[in-house]
Amino acid sequence: MGLLSLRSSAAIALLVENYGHRQDPPLWMRSAAIILAITLFAGYLTPLAAAMALLLHGLLWLTLGGGTAAIVIIVSLDILALALLGPGAYSVDAFLFGRRIVVLPRS
């Protein structure tokens, strides 16, 4: 449940960051944010989607300006943690790939 809330938090932060600016971001940034937020929330290819979301956050902050430094750091750490931890048990990735039992050969 913790990873599900982390994925939800990162997806919501991505959407809020995209739509929270006074200036409108380009259409491709909005589309990418929506697709990445859905992907993150569902837990599909989570490490790749989180890395792409971090890149998109960086582009948004560089082109439109970021909020306070604390928000930028918190959102970056949130997405970085998600990229390193993975999708969790309640995700599309867990359904597709499942848990594997590793059997080590005897030497």
C-alpha cells in the first residue's frame, strides 16, 4: 500500500506541476504528463515512467520556472524513490510479471 500511495503522489505531483503554472506548457508536455501520470498510477513500467517523469519535471522547471526550492526537491526525491523502488504488489507490472522464486543450483 505504501508504494501505491507513492505512485499516486508522484502522478498527482506531475499533473499539478503541469497545470499549476500561470503560463501554459506546450501541448506535447501536457500530453506527456497525462500519459506518464496514468502509467505511474497504474504501475506499468514504473522505473522507466518515473525516470521520464523526472525528466519532464526538469523540463517544466527549466522552461516555465519552478516553485520554491523545497517543492522542487521534495517532488524530485519522491519520483527518484519511486524509480528506485519499483511498482509494488498492487500494479500492472506485478500482474504481468508476478513474483518469481529463485532457485540457486547446488554447487
